[in-house]
Amino acid sequence: MPALDFTLPHWAYLLGLILFPAAAMVLARRPRPRARRHSLFLGYLILVLGGIMGLHRLYLKNLWGLAYAPFFIFILYANGMATDARSDYSDAADLVRQAERVIAQEEPRVAQAREELDRLRAAVAETEEDSFARKRAEKNLQRALDRIERGEARLEQARADLEAARPREAEAAERRAFWNAAAGWALRAILLFMLIDAVLMPWMVRRADAAIVPDAPLSEAERKLAEIEEAERRRDEDHVSDGWTGWIDRLSLYSGEFVAYWAVIAVVVYYYEVISRYVFNSPTSWAHESMYLMFGMQYLVSGAYAMLTDSHVRVDVFYARLPPRGKALVDLLTSVFFFIFAGTLLVTSWIFAMDSIAVSTGNGLVSQWARGELGLGEMLARFDLGQLTDPAIRWGEISFNEWEIPLWPMKWMMVAGGALLLLQGVSKFAQDLRVLVRGG
């Protein structure tokens, strides 16, 4: 089975977090076509992402996609058998190494002890009967005999282990090679099917579109999904206030929608991790870290959206029964605690972000500026594209694992999340004050 040796570049990760949600927001606002049609682009996208399981054919309502399942299941089974064989090979190889090490150590010791026997026996014969020297010489002789006996026992056991382990090692190696080859051939078959489907994709899309009944009513599931989407859109828009606070509300709304699409990126990345780990036996060093960093940023940035849509957890046994003016008054009185929290979050995040750039591992101009070694004007004047593209330049703090992703973008997203939350708090304060003064 071929191995996947791919590490996601840092620039691709950060750029993907920006471009994918932006493109998704634009596409989500396109008007729905009146006639239902299958998308050729979506068909190829599913072919690339899920073609190994035949999902592209299932998308086109073609049951031949189920033909991929036996090959995919066989690959998983073969990889499991290859993993077991690798474990058996490792155990047998370890036993061979231990036996060879024992033989290499004990054979010289036993040989040396045998060579000393004549000298030790002569030393015993030269001493007087029942003398202290005789007892010491006999003791040395007995020690040499015991050493020979123990060494020969260990050598006998090591040779037996070696004789038993070498066939197991060879058998496990053959078994591992067989199952790896079998999984490789199954994968080649799937790749061949995918190549054929890539050529046939336009024809399959036209055939699937031809099977659509013109002007057919939406199914119950499609109708409910459309109603849910429309209700979600209207509910979000209802939270946008009038006046100058509206632009803050829309900023919170769009920022929440932006980071919501990161969940789709997580699906793709974890799908790649599963396929890489269980199909190609090549677990990644970056998938898990990239996703938990992404979800951490998502949590921080979406705080303003959660506040706008009143989605934060609260105990409102008494609050829910109050009239609008009463709720506004309670919100104004308790807003002092919110602004303490939001202000602390913003200031602390700013300190964290600046420290992440100013650490000693940073050798770029921005890090030098953060450490106070350069002025802002000099840093901007000397800044060029090389500061972004030169792999030898690091902007401060990096992760400690093999991927070594820079952590300063995540720290600055903490600042952005704190600023958005504080702005939304200002908008909520102004709206509560408006309700208290004008009523409604």
C-alpha cells in the first residue's frame, strides 16, 4: 500500500480559513435555480473527496456507487491484517535481536571462563589442604563453573528462541507484504474506476438530469429543509437593529456566519485524516492540531454572534417574565459586568498576541518591532514580501509539535473576538437605552 507523505503548508491552512468561508458566503446568497439540476462541479468535487467510496455516483442517484464498497471494505480489512502482521513481525524481530544480543554477549564470557578453568584448578592443587588460600581458590573455581553453567543455559535458551523466531519473522514479513500488495491492488482498482468516472462525469450528470421529472414538487424532506433555511435567515435578520447600531449587528452576524463555514473544513480535514490513517497507513501530524486551533478561533469569534442572537446560556426564570422596558433596565444594570469581562478579555488577548510575536524565536521585522527593537515607521518601511514567503523567517511563537504552525494568528483572533464582543455589547447597550427611553 503506498504511503501518503503530505503535510499541509502553513500558508495553505491560513489562506483556506479565509477564502473558503468567503466563497461559501457568496455562493450561499446566490438565487436558487427554478429547475432542479445536478452540478457538474459538485460531482467532480465529490469524486475527489469521496470517490474512493463511490459517493459521486450516489450523488447522481446511480447505484453503481455501491460497487466501490467491497473494494473499500477490503482495503480496510487488508490494512488491518497488514497491521497485525507488522505487529507480529516487530515482536519476532525484537526476539531475534534479543537472542542475537545474548549470544554475542555470552559466547565470549563462556569461552573466557573455560580458558580459566585449568588455571583455577592448578591454583587449587597448589594450595594446602584446609587452608584459607585453598578455600579462596575453590571458591573462584566454583564461581567460574557457575558462570559457565549459567552462560550455557542462557545460550541454549537464546539459540532456541532464535530458531523459533526467525521463521516467525520471515512468515510475518511475507504476510505483511501479501496484505499490503492486496490492499494496493484494491486501491488501484478504485483509482481506475475513479479515472473512468472522471471521463464519464459529464454524461452521468446529463443522464441524472434527464431522469428528473420537470416541475416535480419538492419532496417532504426538501420542503422542510427549505423552510428551515428560510426561517434561519429571517431569524438572523430580525436581530439586526435600526440606526447606527445596525452596522455593528451586521458585522457580528457576518462574522458568525463566516466562522460557521469552518465546520465544513473540519469535515474535509478529518475525512482526509481517516482515509490517510486507515487506508494508506499514513496518519498525519497536522490534522488534529489544525482543527483544534480552528475551533478555538471559531469559539472566540462567534461570541459576538451568540450575543446578537441571544444564544448565550442564561438563567432567565424572572427575566423572561419582564416587559421590554424591564428587560432593558436589567440589561443596562448588569452590563457593567459584561463590559468588565469584555474589556479584560480584549486587553488580556492584546497582551497575549503581542507576546506571541515578541518571543525570541521570532526573527522577522514584526517580531523586532514587538520587542521594541524597531520603530513602527522603520518596520513598515523595511517590510517586503520576503517577510511572508521566506521559510527562514518566523514571526514569533510556534507550536511545539512536528507541524510547527505559527501561533500568532490564533492569538490575534482572540483580539478580534474580544473586539467584536465589545462592539456588540455597545450595540446592545445602545438598544437597551433606546428601549428604556422610547419604550417598545
